[in-house]
Amino acid sequence: MKKSWLVLLLAMLMTLTACGGNKKEAKADGEGNVIEDLKIQFVPSREPDEIVTKTEPLKEILKAKLAEKGYDVKNIDITVGTNYESTGEALSAGSVDVGFIPGGTYAIYDDGAEVLLTATRKGLSIDAEDPKEWNDKKPTEKAEDQVDFYRSLIIAGPSAKGQELAAKVNNGEKLTWEDLASAKWSVMGSSSSAGYIYPYLWLQKNYEKGLTDLPSVVQADSYPSSMARLASGQVDIMVGFSDVRIDNAEKWQKEFGKTKSIWDETNVIGVTDKIYNDTISVSKNSEIMTDDFKKALQESFIEIGESEEGKDIIAIYSHEGYKPADDKNYDGEREAQKLLRELKN
């Protein structure tokens, strides 16, 4: 009799345990698409108050987009990091879920962050690794196609030395290290991707030397001031992002006092590897960041970037849209960060 009661009791306990497990699973399934808080942080590339004000409409737009994909987000919190590193650290720690960060910041913190999207911008009428192509197809113009990268150009100016180097390139000759070392260069600060880091990497790749090995290099405080030095002949070469001449074409004559156009008096003598644009990255340590939710975020931000209202919001970072990112595209940034560490040491 006792044995029968014991068997019956064990059977009841097993049934209750099974039922309890099913209820817990059902609860998880039923609440899995409810997100209480989604924390987004921007880096302070503009005034923090300006970023917060400009991105305020993003909260409701993103909520609506995620709702279309089955996610009920109750609250979206948008903040601005005190610096680029603090946003990278917050992503790594999981204290923020989504970060709008540059490629360089992502490369430093990719142990704790995963790149989701790369920002796009208008491309140019020329994108070639051969500098002669840039000169044969002048002037460079903005194109309608959206691209997720840009390049840095090594540009020779109207000085006698600048014209001498440009003539060699346009004749199909490869410049020697002695050619480059005989010129005066203008660069930006050592943390500038287009104005220092990628030109440095270009020199290493082609000559196994760097900007620090050149005998005559001056640092400019802005691209226009660097361009002014090139126009006046104070320097023979400047480095800058690939549409720097478009941005300074009017100043070349009106402010820098040149009679000929910037396209007549400058030539490209070197082209760096691609520099990939800013990222939208997510935390690897966020409790809410499942594969399905990452996909929903990815699709939502792409759709936001395609809408007029969305474009107005993301213009705060000069983003024009987004496309799915590829982690290996940021290998160049990893090399750049390695270079920066070496330069500091």
C-alpha cells in the first residue's frame, strides 16, 4: 500500500515539474519580443546637446520600425559619451546596447562590440588606386551612388617640385623614395585617418618608410590651411580625403589668389587603401542583443536611412544611409591603431 502511494506521489511531482517547465517556456516565448530599455549612445563628434536634440525623433521612429518586425520596445534612451573611448568602453561593458562609433573606435573595442552597419555617403566620379586615372579624368565630381568608404589622396601642387613629381606620375613612372623625400609635405595631426594615418600606411606599403622618415613635413591645423600652403608653394605635397579638392575648389581662386583652377594646378601622385565609414555597432555583452534582434535593428536603421525624416536625423553625423557591415573591412583601421600605438611609444 505504501509502495503504491509512493509511486503515485512521484508521478504527481513529475507532472507538476513538467507543467511548471512548460509554463516558464511559454512565458519566455510570450515575452521574448518585449524590450523594456534600449540604450543607444553617440560619440561626441558634435556638441552633445546638439546631438541629443537632433536625434530625439529617432526614438519614436525606431520604436515604430522595430514594432513592424515584432519587437515592442518600451523605452529608448539616447546619450552622448564623454569621449570616443567612453562609448567604446560602454559597449564592451554592456552598459549601452548600440553605439554610433567611428571605424577606429570599433577596431579598438571589437572584443566587446560587433559591427552591424556601415554608414554610406555619396561616392565620387573616380575611384581608382592608380593616381594617373585621377589626373586623366579631372575634375572629380560627386556621384549619386552611395558608398561605405573613402580614400586619402597624396596631392602635388603648383610648385616646381610638385609639377615635377606629377609629370613623372602622368608619364606612367613610379615615384622613388628620393623623389618624395625631396619634397615639402603638409599633413594633419597624427590621429587623422585621411590626413596622416593612411598616407603613413601608404608609404610603408610602397616604400617601407613613413611620414616620420621624410625630412620636411609640417602639420596643418585644418585642410583649408594645408591647401593654402599648397597653393602658395610653401609645400609641394599635401594629403587629404578624396574630395578635399571639391571642398576647396572655390577657395583656391577666391581666397588663395590663384588664377588657374585647382584642377589645373594640382595632381594626384598617390592613392591610399579604402577608409571605411562610421559604424553602428552593438554590444556583445548586452542581455537583449539576440541574433534576431540584431537583424531587426539592422533592417530598421537601413529603412530609417532611406526615409526623408530619417536622413534629416542622421545628417548630424553626415551619414546619408546605412548598409550591412563586414568586420574584415576594418582591418585597415586595426593596422592604423597599431601604427598609432607604435608612434606614441
